[in-house]
Amino acid sequence: MEGYLLPILTTIVGIIGTLLTIRYKYKLDLRKKEGEGECPIESCVFEDQLVIEKLREQLKEIKADRIAIYSFHNGGVYYSGKSIQKLSMSYEEISNGIASTMLLKQNIPVSAYLTTLKPLLANGEFHCVDIKNYPEGLGKHHMKDEGVKSTYNWSIVDINNNIIGILRVDFVKRKTHLKDHELEELIKLSTQLPGYLKSH
């Protein structure tokens, strides 16, 4: 009996050692994957500053009250296994006297904004000069709370034709009908943004 015990223990220890090695390697690979797209803090700060400068320029140029970028992201997984799609305000520039909403606009379920996202994603842009005509839903409720009078939105599309975010311009102090050349400048900005927002 004792002659069999040593080989059995050796086999068990070997199996446990192999399983621990596999588990460690899996966790290491997972950390590497999670780290993909991360950039050194110096690079991130520099790139963020470029985006903020572009937004600030446009804010002043068209005399808007708020210009913001919303980014789509995964917010976890439901028990069903379906991914929880969300959007968060990742950048915001505001004019004097306008309250920031950035901290309130984080991890918003995409399903809460379907009435406005559908036309935006289908056409690449969605504008509402008078918020009274905005489609009913959570988006309209939030904008009324924020005092938004007019809003203009453009899809931000990456090189692979994936919609990665939204460029949004709000007018709070007055209803505003943007001129053609102003719309062209904002379309141009929305096409430039993927280059600034890409991960490294």
C-alpha cells in the first residue's frame, strides 16, 4: 500500500502545480489584455489637452454654451450574457455661467437614449433647434433639466467605420440655428476626432 502512496501523491502534486501554472498564466494574459489600449499618463494628458483645445476653439467660434464628447463603452455583462452597452461624457467645455454636467453623465445605458440614438446612428447627425420638438424620452428629460434650448449631435466614426462616440453641442441661453459654415466646421471636427481619441 505504501508503495502506491508516493506515486499517487506525486501525481496529485503535479496536477495541482500544472493547474496553478495555467491559472496564473490565464490571469497574466487577462491583465495584459485589459492593459491594451492604455497609454502612459504623459501621452494621455497631452492627447486630452489637444482634444480640449479643439473643443474650446469650436465653443468660442460658434458661441455655444456646451460642447462635449460622449464615448461608447461596455458596462459589464447581464446574467443573460448580453453586454451592457453604455455611454459616458468623456470631454466637456462650457461657456461662462454654464454648469458642468460631466460627472452626472457617466455610465448611461444606451437603451435609455434609443429615441435619439437611432436617428443619430442612421444619419450620422441629429439636430434639434427647439428642444420642444425633441423626441420624448430620457434624453429630452435630461436636456429640459439642464435648460438646453437647442442641440446638435454628430457621430464620431473610427477608421473601421465603427461609431465610437458622439460630438454634441448645446445652446442653453438661447435657441440657435447654426449657419451652414458653422455646421461644416463641426462636421469637420467630428471627422478629425477619431485620430485624437484612438487608443495606443
